[in-house]
Amino acid sequence: MCEKEWLQCYYDFSNLNNIESISYFTLIWNVFEKKCCAGYARMDIHPQRIANATHATDKIVEEVFNYFKNRYISVENLDTEYFKQFKFPEAKKNEVRNIFLTPSVDKENKVLALLYIAFRLRNNLYHGEKEVNNLYAWNAPYKLDSY
């Protein structure tokens, strides 16, 4: 019996379809923290520094930024239910919202918003109580290895 089957059998976690995304996020976070944050990622230090020095392609930044913008901000420029329920310090949430609502936001600020989101996803995933069936999973419409 594999781990997923065990969880579904013994804990009635019926909606674990996105478990691979969570597993990949865990692995990517580990590499990110080691390579970009000297083994200890801090939201008050690293996002700004990394956003200033990012070498990510414009294409991937734009696609990922648009994905999260569409997930968190409605066409009427209001917070979606996903964003309302996303556990996030209010000051950082407001900063991310403002970046999403800026008409011509630069690449540095797009990366900054994405890093704030990644840090919160990490904290929400690894700390505190959570309902396993509701764990966030990002289903990108493309494969990251295509870049």
C-alpha cells in the first residue's frame, strides 16, 4: 500500500489528488532555502533581496504572477475567496494586493509578491493546524521544466 492509499484508507482523506504538487513544493522549498537563503529563509529579509537580484525569465515571472493574480484578485479588482481565506499577515497581504492592482508593475515587484506568497504557503503548509483535504496545491498550466 502506498502512502496516498494509506492516508485515504486510515484517515478518510478523500481529496488528495494534488499531493504531488505539495511534494514538489516541499522539495523546491528545500533547494530554495539552501541556495538562496543560506539554509534559513526569513520573510523579513529574503524576499526583497532575492527580488532585487532575480534572474528568472520574464516569461515565467509573468505567467506565475498572472496565475496568482487571477487566483487572488477578481476581474472587479476585489479579493477572491482564496485570497480572503489565505492566512497572511495583513500588512504583507495588503502589499501583495497593491502589487496585483498596480497596472504596470515591474518585474522586481512581481517577484516580491510571488516570494511573499511562497513564504506564506510554506508557513501555512508546515506550521499550525490544517485540514489535509484543503491543503493548497498549485496546478500550473505548464511544466516548470519547460523553461
